[in-house]
Amino acid sequence: MKYISQMLYILLFSLLGEFLQTVIPLPIPAAIYGLVLLLIALSTGLLKEEKIAETAGFLVSAMPILFVAPVAKLLQFWGIIGPNVVAICVVMAVSSVLVFAVAGLVTKCCLRKKEDKNDG
Amino acid sequence: MMADFLPGLSLFSLALTFGAFQVGLWCQKKTRSPICNPILIGAALVIIVLLLTGIDPETYTEGTTGLSWLLTPATICLAVPMHRQLKALKKNLPAIFVGVFAGTITSLAVVFGLCRLLTLDRTIAVSLLPKSITTAIGMVLSEENGGIASLTNVVILLTGIIGNLMGTTFCKLFRLSDPVSRGVALGTASHLIGTAKATEIDPLSGAVSSLSLVIAGILTVLLFPLVCNFV
């Protein structure tokens, strides 16, 4: 039953993340610490990818379904959104488009510059 | 009411979530339209079923806590696709960092500016500011600086949904054709929910998006107190 041991490794890294979150006084969630630790463990060869591969793949591909319940919960927050709904939607829509465009286009420019340098 | 006939409500909540998501997946497959987003359709169906059956939304939420516990392990597992793309990530690290930095500044500046323009009060402005980063960081930042954590939770989810829903359309619109810029845009603008989309588009986009959401989260933690001084 490789899935059990794989899940165990993943849970251990989650716990390590939770531990760091309680020890380090920064508003950074356990998942970020855990992700960084797991990436270090994988890239240093401390943990072989085969030890977690299938279960990790399943969890990553199943991630979207984990957001169904939180989004459905928006119904309960109508009291907070309701009075400012138009303003909030404007801020959301405008900033989402702009952040997407700036982040993507700046990266694209940087990549292109680097390519030009390499060519020249 | 129908609620009385369903004593196994936590199992019902799980089955409802999976069923609603499956319908969403089916709609996406049939129509191939970005509007048919499985998260959005799933959540809408759940809301409809809850309203029709009279089941208390709290009960539904409680029934799905098992799923929410999986969120941390699932996020941590993003390290695996990142590890597979480590070479490409290292090679493109400067471009990724500059892109995420520009996006994070844009997010804070635009939200700040719009809140001023629309004369939203400080509590709301502070609650909206962390909208592009992952929920766990955003809610804490908002609360520490006088915002409403649950409002922040709402706007973060909505931002994620916008990215997940419109991601491919935005990529076409802004001519982002390479996986690295796509990943940076999705991860910076719409955190984990955008990253879920990026992993569907391309493995490298997914890895870049994961890295971007980590960098964007940490940058926002560092910049947030500065911006809050001006709000």
C-alpha cells in the first residue's frame, strides 16, 4: 500500500509546516513553509520523488474541488458584500485584469530581453 | 423538510460537493467554454440544492471540513511539479521575480487607488488590499491592520475565481503565449485557484504559478504595512 506511506510523508511535511507557522511570528501559512521544505527535500535528494509521486499528483489534480465549499460559503457572507457589492466588483474586476496583464507582460519582456542577449 | 430525512449530513455534503463538481466538469467538457467553470458551477449547484432543501449552510460547511483539511497537504504537493521543473524555474528566476514584483505592486496600487476613487472606507480598503494572495496570508494581514477577515476571504476567493475563469481568455488577450509568463500572471493575480488553472494549461505554467504565489505572498507580507500607512 504505497498510498498510505505516501500520504504519511505528505502529512509529515504538513505538520512540519504547521510547527514552523506557530514558531515563526510571520503571517505565513503552514502550506507555504511545507511547500518550501518539501521542495528542498526533493531537490537535495533527501526525499525521492517516487516516495510521494502518485498521491501528490492526485492531490494537486483534485485541488479545484476543494474550493467548491468555500465558494458556496459566499452565500453566508452576503451581509458583508451586499451594501458594497458594486464597488467591490469594480475593484475586483479592474485590478484582476491589470495585475494579470502587468505580471504577464513584464515577465514576457524580461524573457525576451534575455533571449536577445543570448542571441547577440 | 427534506433535511430531516438526511441524518448522514456530512456524507451528504461530501456527495453533494463531488456531484456538483462532476456536473461542472461535464458542462466544461461539453461546451468547452471558460464560463463553464467546474468550481463556479459546482458552488452554484450546491447553493441551489441548499436553498431548495432548506439545509443550513453551516451544516453543509461543517460536513465539508474533511475536504478543507486537504488544502494544506494539496498545496504542499505543488512542490512535486515544481521539483520536476526546477531547471526551468532556476533559469527563468530573474524574469519570474521581476514579473511577480511588478504584479504585486500593481495589485496594491490599483486596489488602493480604486478604493480612494470610490471613497470606500478604510476598513473595506484594508480588507480588499490582500485580494491577490493566498487566503491564509491575506486574512491575517487584513485583520492585523484593521480589516474584516471574512470580507478578505470573500474577495480572495472571487479574485481566484476570476483568474480561473478568465485565465485562458486573458492569456489570449494579452498575447501571453509562453508558459512562464502565463504562470506568473495566473499565480500573481489569482493565487492557488489561478494555479489550479495553470497546472491544467501546462506543467511548466503550473510550476511557475506555484512559485509566483509563494513570492507574491511573501512580498505582500513585507509591503502591506507600508501601504496601510497611507490608507
